[in-house]
Amino acid sequence: MSSVDCSAMLAGVRVLDLTMFVAGPFGTMLLADLGAEVLKIEPPDGDPVRSNAIGPRIAGESAQFHSYNRGKRSIALNLKSPEGRAAFLELARGADVVVENFRPGVAAKLGVDHAAVSGVNPRIVFCGISAFGQTGPWRDRPGYDLIVQALGGGMSLAGHAATGPAHIPYHIGDTAGGLFAAFAILAALRERDRTGRGRALDISMLDAQLTLLGDEATNLGTGRWTPVQHGAGHPALVPYRAFDTADRPIVVAAVGVEKFWRNLTTAIGQSELADDPRFMGNAARVQNRVDLEAILEVAFRSRGQAEWLAVLGAADVPAAPVLGVAEAISSAQAVSRDMAVRIPAGDGETALVIRSPIRSVGEGALPALPAAPRLGEHTRATLSALAGWDAARINTMEAAGVIRCAKEE
């Protein structure tokens, strides 16, 4: 393993992962990608995403499961049973982190909340992820990605005035919550290393969405800004949007400095626009957006995407094609950084997944990514090694439905 390989930075950190669906599994997968040992504690019938009937399946399980659970170890454990709870707390004695994404109050009802876990391990970092957090009038409401996107303000900015609001389709409500959870866990581990004590973290997916509003909220606070749908551009930047060409769309962001605007006018053969009072400076262009964008729409439709990208690139104008998912993950840049890879998925099949974006300077060839676990694949080995269960006890508990072991381990 290379000395600059990021995949071992969290070596020695053990995470008990009680999460299901997307938000929690995404956050714990980020930790696994950095070398943490993530023990995915699943109910005997598994994370519901395993059997999700929506979307394609790989090796008999949802493709989505493979997206967010690579590199983990699966222990199938019935936390509703006294024996299952006791086994979990025994595992918690030697863990560094516990992550759960139950509705508030459920972890306490099961006897696996922070109070119970810190009672056996005061050094534990306990992270709860929920739609709305552990406090507030909405804490007990059910929440999903779509719900928090709608309530977080971002959906009101996406889409077009003519067609209404639109959600971000790649689970940003879930993944933002998981990302902030991973970030908070790492900070809490650093603190624990100094103080010797862990802490309980409360991550709200809605809070994460509000955090992502950033300057939209700050602009609103000036009293001189009304948030509106952005469509394919931005209400305060011109030209900064997608344009149709003779075949496929491009985006143009000629606003960073005025030289880019002047370069654009030359590239489209209308250099006189650079000195037109209506378009001198971004503020003037925003005020006269309709007139300017009408001119640019006509200009860009006169040639195809490839030709325009060559022309704009030669003129030093920030521009790019609008790539589909297949094109994006197979672009020369993505391939050069080995971002999309296939991992084993069982039954001779593979799953295409996206790597963590974290890299070290000077890093060499990236390591192969491990597969997502089969349900209960590591139950027997983990309970034997970490909880001291012998084979007879494991067999008895499996027969009683307390645990589930994969048929082959």
C-alpha cells in the first residue's frame, strides 16, 4: 500500500453502523473508504434497500444497495430481542463510533441509544441522523430525501417558472446529511483523542439542506433579494446558463471577470456588444438579460456543440458540454482519476460505483474497492471474534431468530 494512499487513514477505527436506506449508509461508506472498519448491523431481514423493488438489481439485490454499502461487514442482529441488544452492547465496548438513522426515540426504545452505549463505553462517538433532528416541533415526522429537499428551500430554486419546482434527482437530501455526519464524526473522534470522552451528535437532514442554501439565505437577509427559480442559469449572473446549439446544449459562464465577457463577444463574431452600454458590467447585463440572452440564443444555434466548444475554448471562454451520466463518468478527466470502477457483487456479477473524491498529493494507483456485503456475511466471524460467542451459542441464537448468518462465509 502506498504511503500516500487515503484508504488507510482511518485504520483502527471501528464503526457500528445501524443505518439503512441512503443518508446513513452514504456517510458510513465515506468512513469505510478512508479505512475505518464498518460493521453494518442489519435486522435479520436486512436493510430494506437490499430488496428495493425500484430500479435494477445486481446479484439478486438492489443496485442502490451496492452504491452505498461497499467495504462494510454485515452482521444480521435482531435488536428487538434481549440477546440481540446484549450482543450489540458487547460489540459497542470495543467500538469507536455508533451511527443510527432511526426516527428520534427509536434507539432509546431499543436500548441502543447514546445513554446505553456510553454506559459501556464512555469513549464512544454516537451519531444520530434523522430527517429533522432530535429536537423541534417536526422531530417525529417521517422524512425522506424528497421531503427535506422540499422543506429546505432548495427545491423552490430549482426548475423553471414555466414548469414549476424540481428536485435534485441524485439524493442530495440524503447524501448531504450523510456527508455532514461523516464530517462531524471525524471532528468528534479528534476531540475524543484529546479528552478521552466521546459525545452524542445530532445530524438533521433538513439542517443540512438549509446549510447548503448559503448565499441564497444571506442575499435574502439584505432585504434586496427575492429568491426565484434559477432555471438553467442564475438570476444574478449573465451570461451564466445553458444554451441550445444546433445539436446539443452547452453551458457558458462568461462572468468571472469582464475579460471573459469580451472574449465571448469576439468568439460569437459580435465584438461590438462588449461596448454596448446595456451590457457593460454584470449588473447591466442582468438588467437587460432578456435582450442579451435573445442575441446569444440565436448565435449559439448557428453551430453545433463540438464546433462551439472548440471556438469558445480557443477564445478562453469558460464553457462546457452538458454531459449525460454515462458521458460524465467516462470522460477523460474522470477516467484519469479512476472515479468510476466496477466492484464484485456476487454471483459473478459486478456493480459500477463511484469512488470517494478524496485523494492525496502524489498518490499512485488507487486500490481496488471491496464489495458490498451479503446479508449476515460476517455475523458468525464477528460475534465469535468480538463478542466471544462460541459456535454452539451462534447456532442456538440463529435458530432462535436473534441473528442471521449467510449460508456461506
